[in-house]
Amino acid sequence: MDWPSLSVTEKKELMMIMARTNIPIKFTSSFLITMSLQSYSSILKTSYSAFNLLQK
């Protein structure tokens, strides 16, 4: 990507995207538990595996 050739609007949008990617994604549950995206996806995978095992 050639930064100097981008329009001002495109530069602002890219700067906003870069700023937002520095903020980690966290899931909260009733203000009791805070989970990262990695731990949330791990729980979902484990739950899905258990569900499939019980279906058989």
C-alpha cells in the first residue's frame, strides 16, 4: 500500500483501524467474569466437542 498516494479520508480510516486493533477484545458476563477472545473460543470449542460426543 502506497501511503502517500492515499486520500486524507483513507488515511484517517486506516489510522482508526490501527488504533482499534491495539485494544484487546474482552467479553464480560454479568460483570463477574472477563474473558479474552482466545479463552472464549477455547470454551466454545470444548463445549462443541462435548455436545458432539453426547450426540453419538
